[in-house]
Amino acid sequence: MSESELELLRAKAKDVTLSIGDIIIDHIAEMRGILVNRIHHIDMVEDDIFLWEVKLFKNNNSDYTETIMEEEGLKFSIAIGTVEWHSVEQN
């Protein structure tokens, strides 16, 4: 991947604004998730980072697991296309 392609992905990821209630679909893990809470975390190395509490569902199963996802990594996955994003803020 060239540096210009990487910069385009970074710009696309920067345009993603996640909100509580957004739905994500991870096409690699075949999971669907709902963003339930945004957490501000102060890290000694990375400074301020944001994390998301996510309820993940596998296929059509009603059972779920809860996990934490780092916001910048999630945005980059959306920009790349491995995670599909459906915002509650979109019309």
C-alpha cells in the first residue's frame, strides 16, 4: 500500500463520527454489534484515547458478548471496509 493510499484511508477514518446506538457489522468475525458506551481513557503512552463498549451478536443468535474496542482502530476498520457501519445520526 502506497503512502498516498494510506493517507486517504486515514482521512476517511477521520470523517467517521461514532455514536451510542450505532450498529457495526464485522465481516471478518461474522459478528454484529451495537455501540453502547464511549469511554475516555488516559494512557501514559498514547495520551488520551477513546474506547467503546460494544455488545456483539453472532449471526441470528440472541446471545451476546460484551467487549471493548479502541475507537481509532474501529474507525480504521470502517475505512478499510472490514467493518460496516450504520450510524444512528444518518438520515
